[in-house]
Amino acid sequence: MLLRLPLLTLLACASEPEAPVNDPAPPLTPGPGGGPGAGPQPGLAPGGPMGASQAEDLSTSWRADLAVKVPALEDAASCPDADGDGFVSALLCPSTPAASADCDDNDPAVTPATERWVRPGPFLMGSASDHAGRDEGPLHAVTLSGYCLDRLELSAKDFAAWLNGRAPKSPDVRSVTPAGAVEPGREAHPAEGLTFEEAQAVCEARGKTLPTEAQWEKAARGGCELGEFSGSCDPEDLRPYPWGADPPTCALANHNSTEKGMPALCVSDTLPADSLPEGAGPYGHQHLSGNVWEYTADYWQPGVYGPGRVDPGGPASGVTHALRGGGWNTFSTNMRVSNRFHDLVMGSAVGVRCARPTAPPNTDSTPPMTLATVSGVVTASEGQLKGRALYITAFDAADADPQSGMLAPGRSPVAEVKLTPSGEATQSFSVQVPSGGSVLIMAALDDGSGGQKDDYKSASGSAALAKPTNPSWWRGT
């Protein structure tokens, strides 16, 4: 089980990267334990039950400046099928629907069953919904060149084949043994727990790249050619989920469902990558929401969004990489396609799908993010801190009520560390957070009582169900 520990509010306003926060504050102390479902996750306010999940409401988000024109695409006079696989070249005939377009017309093994074409043109990126974090705004139009994206997440079988007997780098890897072999019966499940370097390298070995954040989100939301008016972006192009506007269910996404109120894991595990076809995106990609988080090529930067972006690739440098899509233990409120996450919060439920771009990304001019270090002490309410893991999780304080500590639904953490419990009554911690803002700290102890692998509590240990007690402010220098 997970023991939920109360939270404190900290102010990380360091002017230099990695400057410590030294002001004294009361230690974190345990609150009530237990709670339904899996470990605490982004998107659940502490202090009581949730209502049943509702679809994201983007009806008030439309603005006239979003009505960007969709340019006409020019196809070749004759659309070739050079490799004879029954699908025509996407590069020569870019208007070809994704189900008929060939991403590599010289390789018959590459078909729409393996990769899906996303035609060039604009789409609407970001969100202005009540659940959206500050890093999801402003809602803006982005223009992308055409590209292909793997229809499925990278499988454990393919990851093990790439490892070729090497040991995976992360201790959180699932479905692949420490010797680099796929576990029997897990071949079709997505690779889970990769490091960024492994994800990048396995895509390069396949002649591909990691998708940019914009490429990932367009594949999930769809381009403006799909709306009510194919010649320009319109309100129908604000699709909140890959499958459309319906709220998330277990038939659409493998996640921590709140469709009946309190959260309940759909299957408490990943599903095979080629499953849940009803939840496929507008171009036919599966599991863009749920199952495993997916790496992107971009460095995460909360303030990178803005008008006029063309083939954006994020800042030139940074300290953490953006993740997209949500995992099998992520709440319904975080299934929206605009939700942004990153590997300052790292756990088992991270995988990858690879992209085949036709144009290089352009660097965004936003300065890279810097980090500050905040420190504190966790104190057990009784006994000792024992178990598999102690999670220390930070949220943007703007996402919580400063008096009660209640989190707004749908908010994701900004940082997290996974510690080995000390076995003592207290344990010190330090966590790096984005500098220049306030953060809210929570702690969660995985005491190891879940005996089965499917009960494994991966990061994030966030959004505790226990109501916090005695929240206080820490101020950094």
C-alpha cells in the first residue's frame, strides 16, 4: 500500500541554478494511509472523493486569430507505389489519407500498419480548459511539415532485440529482464521504463527520431484539415482527446479511470501496444493517451508556446525532456492531448514511439529552464519509513489552494525524486524544481505490501488522497 503523507508549500525563488532553499520549516509528517486504486497520481485533489470524469470543455477556447488557413497540397501527377505493397508514396502525394499513404515507398515492410502519415499543415496546439496547466498555454496555431509516426508504441520485443543482450539502464524497466531479454508473455506490451538516451538511440537505430512535442500533439489532436471547414482551422479542430470529444473510458484508453467517481485502474498494467482500436487517434495511431508516457525530442520549457511557430523543436538546451500521453496509472483528467509532462518526474511507465520527419525542427528562442534545489525532512507518524520507495513530489503552487493545499484536478507534478526508505523515523530529502516559482511538496511511501508485479507503484507518488495538515511556506534565496 501507499502511505499518504501531508504536504508543505515551498517557495523556490533561487536566482542561481541549484541554489539551496535553507529557510527552516516543519517536517513532512504522515497523514492517513490507504486509499483506493493505484498509487497517487497527477490530477487528483487531496482531501476526498472525485466526481465522475467529464470530457474536457474547450467550447469557450476558440478565438478568431486561430482561424489559420490550411494550404492546398500539390500531389504528383501520378501517385507511385514503387515497392508494390499497395500503398502510395506519402512524400510524392502528401494529400493521401493516412490509411493509404506509404512512409517509405522503397521498403515493403513499411506500411500504414507500421507507420502513419501526418500530412503537412496547421493544427491547434495547447489548451485553455479548466484542467490545463500553465505550461499548456497559450492555445496557438502551429504549422508542421509532413511526417510519419509509428502507429504503435515500441514493443518490449523490439526493445529487447535492440538491447541485444545488454542490460537496460533504468531500474524501472518492465517486461525486459536485467539481462536484456523480453519476459515471456510480454513481447507485445510496450517497452516501459526506458531512459531518454535509450529511447533516442533505439529510434536512431531504426532510421528515425523522437517526435517533437508538436508532432506528437498533432498526431493526437489532428490537423485543421479534419474539422468542419477543411480550408481553415475551426472550433471542431479543438479535439481534446485522440478519439474525439467523449470522456475517457477503459475502452478508449488504458489509464486510472475516474468515470465512476473514485479512481480505479483499468487493468493495473500495460496492455499490448496493438489494442484498444476504439481509442485510436485521427490518423490511426493507437494508445496516444494512456498505456505508457512517451518521450519527445524537446526539452521541457513551461513558457515555450507562442504564435507563428513553424516546425518547432523546443529550446536549444535544457535540463529535462518532455513526455506526452499519460500512462496506465494516470488519471482521466490527464488524458487530454495537450497535457505536458517531463522526466524530472521519472518512473516505470515511460515508453517511446519513433517518428520519420521530412524537415528538421526549428529551435524555439525561449531561454532554457534552470533548476533550484529544495530540501526537507519526512517524519513517520508512527514506526519507521520502510518499504520499496519514498516519493517526494513537487507541484506548481499556482495549481493548489494556499490555505488547504487542495490541488486542482488535472494538474501534473513539476518534479519528483524516488528514494530508498531510510528505515528510520525521519528521512531528509532534496528535490530539484524549476527555479523562479513556488512549489507544493508531497510525500508518499510505497510500503511494499503489494506482492504482485501488477501492484508495483511507479512514479508519480503525487496528489495524495489524505487531506494535508499544517501547510506552511518555505522561502528560498
